[in-house]
Amino acid sequence: MKPLPRKLLAAIASATALLTSLPATAAQHGPAPIAAKLNEAGPYEVSDYSIPNADAEAKGYGGGTVYYPKASSGETFGIVAMMPGFLAFQAVYAKLVQKIASHGFIVASLDSVGRADFPEARAAQLAVGLAHVAQLARGGQVPYASVADPSRRAIMGNSMGGGAALSAMLVDPSLKAAVALQPWHTVKSFPGVKTPTLVVACQTDGIAPNKAHSDAFYASLPGNLPRAEIEVKDTGHLCATFLTSEANLNTMGKSAVAWLKRFLDEDMRYDPMVKGGINQGEFSRFTVEGF
């Protein structure tokens, strides 16, 4: 991974220091988990807020829409930032991120500055985008501020965005969870990652072949890190996008939700889910280690 510019590193470090000074607390949202129910929309109605492009560009990323649960009982939710893949953009993941938000997360669906940006550039943008979304919540001037818990933050990405998530964890080790969907990266080893990481591979991926990407990334993670690599049967690289089937999107959604519930919310009800309880026969591999 190429070194990030000093000014950008300083901005990320400053934002991270502000956010990590807040105490994080475990949270339970919604009913007890049932694998079949995780295929469906969650219990929360979802609203959205568009970050002005000029504000996003000033921070160093390409824009974003924040999807947040409506709650009237004083509930607060962790923040997840999602980075798209090569040539992709927010709308490609709209169904997926809205479903995740409906289960009790604030999900910021980001755009990269350039649609052809490579993972290292996307990693920087993911880090500053997440920090910006959290800082807006702390400032209290955005509609999701009252339901946001900026102390709980996680990242997601697909394809080059998934590779970006792996790199972004090295920039901000205070993250509580990461989900890399069909990740692609020129860097193959991430031994410095300290964030519980889920890698979701697709069995017939010809763009980011698993042996060269997902499998290599997973194998490089520290042995004492909570981590998982799961592989979806008979699906290719686009299995997290709007070009896939509803069934594949359900699988991507429930995989991400279960991992985020367990590690971002620290909701122990989901421990059996992430250790295999979500597997209803659609996975060709299901490896969970480190906890």
C-alpha cells in the first residue's frame, strides 16, 4: 500500500482521536436473532440524509448518503461506512445498505472521488468519509445525530472497496468491525489488522479469484484476531450488487448484519450466528476463527 499523504494522515488521526475518546458500550437492538429473519428487512424504518458533495469533496471523498434507523426510545446505533468497487457507485448497493440499516445500523454509502480509483486511494477516502459522518453526528446538525453513537464505528466494501476496507483498518485500528465483500487488492498481506474481520467470497468469482484475493487476505490476518471467511455457492463477483439475485443480496445482507451485530454492537446473541448459525445451505465454505 502506498503511503498516504501527511496532511491526510493528520486529518484521519485527529478525527480518530476525537471519536475514540468516547466510551463505547454494548447494545442490543431488535428481537433475538433467527437466521431466516435475517434474510428479511429488519424491524426499523429507514430514513436517509445526503451529504452535500462539496462538503464530502472538501474532506477527501466523493459524496455519500447516510441511511439511519428511526427510533423514538432513546436508542443509538453504530456507524458503518461502505465503499463501492471499481467503476461502481452508491446506487449499485442501495438495496444492500438499506437492508443493513433496517436491522439497527447507521450506514453511510459513500462514493469514491474517481470511479477508477484503486484500493489504496479508496482506503483513504473510506477512512475520512467515516470520520466525517461521525463528526457530523457529534456536531448535532444532521438528522441522524440523535440516533448515532460515534464511538461504535465499522467499515464495509465490495471488490476494490473490500480491498480498501482491509487497508483502512491499518489507518484506524479503533474500528470495531469490518466486512470485505469479494475483496480485490494488489496488496496480499494484512498482518497488522486489529479489527474483527469478515471476508465474504463467492465461489465462482473470476474477477477477484479467491485463491489470489479472499483466501490470501484471510490467511494473512493475525492468528489471534476474530475473523471469518465464508464462501457463497455458485455465485460470481457481482453477488453483492444490484445485478445479482435477491437471494444473493439476502445472503450478503445477513452475513454483514450478523457480523456487525456481534462485533460493532457486541451483541452476544449473535455469537452462534457468526459461528455458522446463518448457514442455511448457501455456503460452500464457512471458516470462523479467533474467538
